[in-house]
Amino acid sequence: NVTRALSVLMVDFSCALKLAMPLAVLSAMREASMYHITVKGGKFLEAVAQADTIVFDKTGTLTHACPVVARVIPFGGRSEDDMLRVAACLEEHFPHSMANAVVRAARERNLAHEEMHSQVEYIVAHGISSMVENKKVVIGSAHFIFEDEKCTVPAGEQEKYDALPVEFSHLYLAIGGELAAVIADPLRPEACDVMKALRALGIQRTVMLTGDSERTAAAIAAEVGVDDYRAEVLPEDKANFVEQERAAGHTVIMLGDGINDSPALSAANVGVAISDGAAIAREIADITIAAENLFELVALRRIAQGLMSRINSNYRFVIGFNGSLIGLGVAGVLAPATSAMMHNLSTLGISLRSMTNLIDSSETTRLLESK
């Protein structure tokens, strides 16, 4: 029957699938950009939707992407301004979020820090070493200062050191083998709420990796509410941890901002970098976020899940609706012109639907504006 054959030939599945699916992905990437999120491909949104584990590097992520110097605590009778000046002098050459914060804090206090130092050496994942007035000056993590460099707390100031606020991230400055100052960087106020929101969206495990001491890491992990943490980790430790999680069957998102995080970003199913972080981290990462507010990560998860839901519903509709048209054409119920019209109108309709936003922009904007 020629009429029935034409009715069938007027309908296929490929038109809607070839149009609606790419449009849905491109629309999701466009929508993500509204929340300061840059996605390098649709497959990464799929991985974000499927992820069950998120691994955070602490500095620049759980702490501010543009950290702030909350306190400078001097030791050995030194002045707060002098120690901040020396720290800024060393840190100004290195592209790290905490280094930028130190330089910015010195600038805000009008502290000039011309080239006071020489023989600068950047030790990856540890800190910076230099010479100031013929004395060795080092700045970095507690592990670097006390274990690698064997620096000591000035006599009579152990109690002051023990009273350091454990809920802050600490940067240690030592001069001539003696602790000179501790610079504190506070946590993001929204970090705890973000963890709760991610769990509500199906994330089963959140992990914090940090080079901080066990004491500081434990306090920060408890305050933020992560499920697990690792303290005093090196770049290879971060990458190894991510690979172990993937080998155990988990889909892992890694969030980081520094050169030290690059191996872990590369090892994860999805690497998410901070836009103000190191250039190599942004280059390696699959997704970049501004991280002005950590709720951007929640928006990313919601967009990814919404995209996968839309793709699946589009697929079911295309197969069901066009399959029905073919069946009705075979039965002689629909004429060829009617089959063609309904097929093309449904393709147009599902394509237009694929271009609409996936999440409630007003609710998400409210979360992003809450600091």
C-alpha cells in the first residue's frame, strides 16, 4: 500500500535526536556560564551528574578563592606589619591564591615591600625559601616549616603557638630557623551549607585534602562538615587518593586551584579549577568556576542532573511519539501529510524545549548572592 508506505517514510527518529540532544547540551553549557561556570564539553556535565564523590583541596576552595588575611600573629617580639611586609615580599612572585592574599593585605596597609630578598626558591607543595639580611627566610605549611626546615617556636611562646585558632588555615613564616609569624585565612561562611546541599543532590562522600597539620585539618573538617579528610598531603598524594577512589568504583569530582592540584585534577573523572587559580590548573581542568561563592558548585550539579533528566525524557518522547506515528501510518490511520506534519512539529517542539533553562534561576541567584 503506497499511502501507508509513505506515511511510514515521512517519520523517523534521527531528526529529533540529532537536533534536540546537542541543543540540550549547548543550552546547559550556556546556562552554566550564567553562574560563572565554564564547561569544556558535554561529557563532563554527564560525569558531574553521575558523580558520587567530591574531593576538595582546602586552600582557595573551602577557604576563599581570593583568600583574606584574617590575622597576622607575630612571634619573637617582632611587629605584625614587619612580618606581613616580609611575607608579601616573598609571596609576590608566585601565582597562588594565598600568596595573592598576603600581597593584597600588605598593599591595603600601605606596607612597601621592595626586593629585600635574594636566592628565591619555590618548593612545590611546600612553600618558598629565600635570604633576607643574610638570614634564611621560609614561608609555607606547618610540615614545611617545622619538619622539613626544622624551625622552632621562640622560647617562652609555645603557649601562644598552641592557642592559634585551629579553625583558620595557617601560613607559617620563619626567619633564621625560628617561627616569626603565622598568617590566618578564614573558611568560607557558606562552606557548611554547600556540603549539605551537595548531599541533598546525591553526593555520597565529600573529602578534604590539605597540607595543613593534623590538628588544623581535623578542626576545619569538623567545622565544614566533610565526611573525610587527609592532612599533610603532597601533590602525588592527592592524585593517588583520587585514583584509589576511582579504582573503588566511585565517580570523582576534584576541586582545586593551584599547581599542586594539577595531578589530581587530571586523575579525576571531572577536574574543576578556580578561575583565579594557577594557569596550569585551569588548562588541565574540564570545568572552571569563578568560586565567588561555593554555591556555584551546587548550581553546576543541578544543571548537570537537569541535563541528564532532559536528555532521557527527550529520548523517551522521541521514541514513543515517532514510534506511535509509524504504527498509525502502518495501520492506515494517518495520511502521509499528517504524519510528516506531526513529526516535524514534534521535532521543532522538543528542540525548543531543549533550549530552555534547566534550573530555577531566581532561587540559584539568591543562593549565589548570599555570602
